[in-house]
Amino acid sequence: MLVLPDFPWNALVPAKNRAAEHPGGLVDLSVGSPVDPTPESVARALAAATDAHAYPTTNGTTGLREAVVRWYARRRSVTSLVPDGVIPTVGSKELVGLMPTLLGLREGDVVVHPEVAYPTYDIGARVVGATPFASDDPDAWPAATKLIWLNSPGNPSGRVDDRTYLRRAIARARELGAIIINDECYAQLVWNGGEAPSILDDEVTGGDLTGLLSAYSLSKQSNLAGYRAAFLAGDPRLIGEILEVRKHLGLIVPSPVQAAMVAALDDDAHVDAQFAVYRARRDTMVAAVTAAGFRIAHSEAGLYLWVTRGEPAFDTVNWFADRGILVAPGIFYGEAGANHVRIALTATDERIAEAARRLADAGVPAVQ
Ligand SMILES: Cc1ncc(COP(=O)(O)O)c(C=O)c1O
């Protein structure tokens, strides 16, 4: 049996049980699972595609790949992408976890990921016996590096990499002969008028996508986490090689989901509406958390606030749990997160307002 680290969320069960004792009920701000409805246009497209007797193609329908190309051009300033440079994935978590496997990496190879990071980059490296390496500094990436994960906007910190950094990371990846992927699933959730450039952005690449990939998911922007709808896009030669392996493994997006993805990608209105919903929740939580004495780091984009008051993460988790609020300890995301917690904005307006109320009474723990 493959031996992997303990699933981190198991360690949060005691805090969850404690928070659930709050008389006003649990406010769960730990996992970033969307709570708002799937857009009607997308649900209709799924329903219209339920006659799915034939096997879907692993590389997706032409219609889906063309919709992805249109979406990158319209929403991400990417005009050099072609339909052969696109492949749908069954959500992006499987892709992140399996990428070193698909690329044939093995012991001795290094997989770089951000210093505070979504844990699946590390797991994917371990699955093949490769070495995970947490570093944001391209000059520190070792000679044995074969795959580099960027994650901008980042989970958990909400940090955004600018074009200068992306160009520097790409230059270093090419020097090392490594593939570089930016996991961009929070790209449509950038606050305060900022922007989060794609790794495929025209100004970043100058039109040369060699060795570059962008991973994107519709889970967050379109409330489609339950559909498992995502894609990988970029260098068509690399996508072709990845396609061959995924065909052998049967990693195929169901055809009704492919149809739903086209509807989601062609409809900007629901993305903008969802953005406004999260912005209001974020404004409420920024004010409440700051007034309760926490400092918010980064969090320029994405679905989380990355907060600290300079104490070990589990102390802060327990402080929130005493008030019936569950947050995630930064240590889940690496040593660099040891004094932070991650607060998700994926709760209903009612629960967010309730969390803010409890934080306003912060002196008084309600769970004794
Ligand atoms: C950075 C990052 N990558 C990938 C994923 C996986 O998303 P999904 O599998 O829903 O596409 C998440 C989910 O939270 C994430 O935060």
C-alpha cells in the first residue's frame, strides 16, 4: 500500500466538535466548498445532455476546447492558445495529484511548489517517490527539478504573482528543462481592482507557450465543485503527451459535464454576480477579523483570509472554535504557515453575518 501523510483535516475534528457546541450553531469557515447554487444556465446544459450512451473523448469535445480558447482570450488576455492545447480534467485535484505520475517522474526528480501551499502538490510528488521542494525563489530551485507548481492567486495565502515574477519563474524553468504549471483556480476572484495574470498571458509569454501550462477549475467561479469540471491548457505538444497517458488511464470527463462546462465558460454574467456575492462576504469578514485584533496577510485574491496574531495556528483555531467558528490552521499548508489560520469566505450570507457578530463580542467565549 502507498503510504502517505495523515489526511490533515482529521486533526481538525476536535475543534469542529467544540465549535458545534455553540448555541448559535457551527459557522464552518474551514473548507472552501461553495455554498451558492449552480447557475441555472449550466444546470440546464447538463440536463439537456443526459443521453450519454457513448464514451466521451478524453481530450473533450471540439466545442469544449474551443470554448476554453475563447474564455482565455476574453477573460485572461491569452491569444496564443489553440484547441489542441486544451484538455478537460475531472476537477483539478486529480490533475494536481497525478501530474508527476502522468509525466513519468520518479525517485531523484524534484517537484517544486509554493512555500505555503495546497497540500496536493506535495502528495503528487510523494506518490511517485519524487522529492517535493517548497520554495518561492526561482534561484533556489534545484537542478533535478522536473516540475514546478505555481499557484497564483494562491491558496491559502491569496498572494498574487505579478508578470515580472511569472517571467522570472518561466526563465528559470526553461533553464532547468522543467515543466511549469500555474494552478489558477482563483483567477476570477481578485479584490480591490487588482489582476492576477495567467502564466499564458500574452505579455508574460510573448506568444511562446513552450513548457507552460495553466490549470483552471470551474469549481469556484461557477459553483461547480460537485460537477468535477476543470481543464489544463498551454503548450500543445505537452498536452498531446498528457492526453496519450490519460487515454490509457481512462481519466475522462463525463460528456454531460463537458456540455455544462461549455455553458459555464460562455456565460460571464454568473461569474460577475458570484464575484459580487463573495466581495460582500469578504468586506464583512475583513472588518470583523481586523476589529478582533488579527492582521490579514496577502489575501489580495481568492476565497480566503490568511490571518495571524503571532501565535501558533492551533491556538487561534481553538480561540475561534470557542466562538463556534471553525477555521483551518496554516500549518496544514506548510511550516511557513505555522502562525496563521485560513478563513474561508464560502459560507452563506447568514453564517458570515453570524461569524461577524460573534467576533464583535470577541471577548466572550460562548463555548465553555
Ligand atoms: C489551489 C487549489 N488547486 C486545486 C483545487 C482543487 O479544485 P477542484 O478539484 O475542485 O477543481 C483547489 C481546491 O480548493 C485549490 O485550492
